[in-house]
Amino acid sequence: MPSLGLSLPSRWIFRRQAATASDHPGLLFPVCIICVLLTCSSISIALEIGAPVPPEMFGDDYYKVYGTPDLTVSLERSSVYQGEITSIFLTLTNRGRVTAIKVNSEPAPDRRDEILAAQRELELERQRTTAQDVSVELVVENKSAIDVKRAVAFPGNLREGQTSAPLEFPIEVYKNTHPGMYRMYALINCTYQRDVAVKSDEDHPDTPDVYYWYERISQVVPLELRVERKSDVEFEVLGVNPERLPAGSSDNVVRISVKNVGTDTARDLVARLKPESGIYVSVDESPVPRLEPGESAEFVYKLDVSKDAVPGKVYLLRVTFEFSDTYRDNLSDSENVYIMIDQQRPTSLWAGALLIAAIASIIFIIRKRRGGA
């Protein structure tokens, strides 16, 4: 709705209107008519809390305070691995300080309303360094290396000296990301109280009118994240045999060939197969004690395929490698293989038909021999 730009508090507006009507009873009816017309025409007089206040309202206030919020960012984890799906956490600390307080005008010593208004204003002015409605957006400079799954977090308000709770940003580091340093930026936006003015009121000295002036500020904080290889062992799937399985089949022997294309030896290697729904693993392969650089190994599995598997669909099978290398234990890596599902073989129908045909043939031969006798 359009605003007329008025910014006086509702209490002040209504009190002045009531005084005018009581002083001039003949104006009571026109005032009511005006109120109804303003309401019906959907015109907002900006009486609500937080409505814009003209800057001139702050020219003759009691105090002028200097200082703003100053938000710093800490990255709890500075390194990730290639191919890792994880979360990184940021924390924000408000290092803002009040740097100066200037007295614009002194309250009259014999005016209780002014003394109370000045005290109230000084108390509120100290909130100038509070960062309100803070939002943080995490942006990666090289989006082809790291994908931020959820890029925005909202820590709320941060008072002077306060630290936020850890802010979680789920990320995926692509497998082909080269090891090294990657630049990120924390884009911070918040609102702060630029000024506050308290106007004394002789009729209501304990509840003076308060005016707030808010502004938005932004900060860009550069961050660096290191991408590392988990190990110098690197696996490559050479092939899967067979590449197609019929729906509804069971005890299918599937062989997956894997080569260590890295520069370190994999020890106690186990390759676990995790297919998507519709394919089930009945037998896993035994561990491989050592897989030297350049060597290959064949892992054998038995797979069952659901009769509800979709013919013509390519199904994903994730091979998860668990191993140790020369320096570290309990490492893991993964590769994907794919298998096509064919139409279900009518094995049981053919077997039944052959059995019936065989029985019919036997009966026919027996009858023929009896007839010949």
C-alpha cells in the first residue's frame, strides 16, 4: 500500500486526535468520517512500528553515538577431500564497538520528562553495534570444483562480542577437483540501528516517544578451503561382466574388474557393492590383501534382480572401497558401475511346457504300444 510518509507513533497520533475532538465537539463527526475514508481507501499512514522516520527527527536528539557492527568469520574446517560429500561450518563473531558518544544537548535539570528521555536515549543508543537479521551466503569462486548444496544461513541477531552457533553449509567436492587452495566468500548482510531519538513528553514522562533509524550494511569476507587427496591409492573400474541382467533373475554371478592407477599400495582392500533399489547383493567378495600400483583385481558378486525391476533401465551400482595405504588406515573411496535390465526370461513357463510335453509323449507311446499288442 502507498505510504503518506508520516512516522509519528500511533499513541501520539491518537492522543492528539482525541484532544482536538474534545476541544471542538463539532469536529468529532468530520474526524470520524476522515478516519473511515482513510481506512476504506486502503491508505497507510505509516503508524506501524518500524515505519520509515525522516532523518530530521534525529537532528536535535540528546546523543550521537559512533560505531557499527563488525562481523568476523571463522571456518571450523580448512580442508576437504576430493569426492567428499560433507558439511563445512562457519561461525560469526560481532567485534563491533561503540567508538564515541557525543552529547548534542543536555536535558533541563528541572524537567523530569527530559531527564528520563535522555536516559532512555543513551540506553538505546548502546544497541547501535548489534547486528540484526544477519544472513550469510557462502559463494565458491570455482563452482566447477565445489558445489554448495545450501548456500544461505540465518544466525539471527548478534550483540557486541557475541558469537553465533555454527552455521552448516553442506557441500560436495567433485572427484575431478584438483588438489589445492580454493577461494570462497562469505557474503554477510545485516541491519543495524544507525540512530535513535527519544522525545520527552510532559504528559507522559515515563513513556516518551521513541524513533529508530535503521540501515543495512554488507560485508564480504574471503575464505580459503584446501582440497586434498585422501590417498595416493586411486581406483579405476575397468569393466563389469555381464553388462545386462534379466528382471526376476537370481544368483547372477557378476564380475567387476578394478585397477589401482595410483602410486601407493592398497592394503586389506574390500570392495562393497551398493546397488540401487531393485537389485540386491547376496554374496560379497573376500578382501584383497594387497593391490600394488598398476595391478588389477577381479571382484565377484552374486546379484538378485527383482521381478519388478524396469526392463530397459540402466541401474547404478556403487562400488565402495575400504582400504589402508602406506600412511593411513580406514580410508574409503568409491566408483560407479552400471547394469542394464532386460525383460524377464519365461524360464518357469518353458520348463512347465516341456514337462507337460514330455508327459504327453510318454502317455502317447504307452498307449500306442498297448494298442499294437
